[in-house]
Amino acid sequence: MEDISKYQTFNLYHGGISPIDNPDPYHTEGSADFGLGFYCTQNFNQAIEWGKHKLKTSKNLAREEYAVSEYKFHNKKNLTFKYYDSPSAEWMETVYKGRRGLNINADVVTGPVADAGIRDLIIQIEHELEEIYYPDDFKKYLKCRKEIFEKAAEKAIPYKYKNYDQ
């Protein structure tokens, strides 16, 4: 996985059950890792796997082929990027917010892919955050909060997704 913000143009791939000519960032299925957006990868083989998976789980049983759409992304100076090279407390907090439908403060977010098991971690994080209370020591509260996200990040990525990005 590479920080794409330094390039003027780069290729991205999206795997699905049909080609998408005009990506719509406002059409996300449910709450996704980085919130509302159109999800792509830098990895063509990963897009193939996503396409196969979406075809297998699709309600449209008449489809027999998956599709991989390729896009040439042109970086513009006014776009903001957020890049996570590995799971971290900050990455986990971003996923936590994204999965809860909260906005991420960046136009383009790149980072590791979490799996479906992340839902249980999100619930666990919510419970642990509810338990911390330091009304007179905000620094202690922030430290404890960071430790909760660090611990969750260590559990968030199964081996099969180690080299996947989104």
C-alpha cells in the first residue's frame, strides 16, 4: 500500500457486479470503514477478489460475471488526503467513526481494510469508551481513549487482508 497523495495521476480499481462508469461517492452501502464514499483500491487483484465476492453475495442471481472498473485519478491541489500505512489507534478511530456513519475530515482516505468482524470491535470500543471517566484529568482520559483504540487496532485486520488497501 502506498501513499498516493504524492502523485499527480494514478490508477484505482473498483470490483463489483457491473462496471461503474461514473463513480458516485454518495452511494455507499451501509456504514463503511472510512464513512461515506466510493471505495477503490490500488491493487488490481484485490479488485478482482472484491468483484467475485460481491457477485457471490449478490441478490442478482442472473449475473454470471463480475466487473473491475479502472479509473485514472487526477490529483487536484485542493483535495485533502489522509493516509494510514498500517493499523494504528488513529486508523482504528477513523474506522470507528466511519462505521458509525460519521464524516472523516479528508477528501481521500487510504488505508488497510478491516473485515466484517470489525463490528464486534466497534461495539467493544463503544462499551469501553462509556466506562472511562476522568472529569478532572482530560490528559488521562485521552491517554485511556488512545489505548482502547490501539488495543482494538491490533485485532482488526485478519491475515488475509494484510496487503489490501482501500
